[in-house]
Amino acid sequence: MDRKVMSMSKVSNSLRILLLLSKNGKMSGEQLASLLELSERSIRKHIEDLSMAGFAIHTIRGRNGGY
């Protein structure tokens, strides 16, 4: 895959996560992964990237956790 395309899909997925969280409130990694057709690991990486970029995304750990 072309680097530019891969970069755009990463940005696109990150923006989609932000939109879903702002619209729905708390969501689990599993829910986000299912809606975006990504792995839960990819969701965690996107959340980490967004946090490093200055977006305040709170993580709730545990069985009933989410973002």
C-alpha cells in the first residue's frame, strides 16, 4: 500500500474514532473495532496517537472499561 494512502487511512480512522466517541459517549474497544472493522490493538494505537496529539480521551480499564 502506498505510504500516502496508508497515512490517510490512519488519519481517517482516527477522525472516525473521535466522531464516534463524541456522538456516543463511552464505547468499548471491541465496539469501536467492530464498527470500524479494525483490530482492538489498532484501536488502542489510534487512541494513543490521538492522546499524544492533545485530544483528551479518558480510558476506563477493566471489564466494563472503554473510552
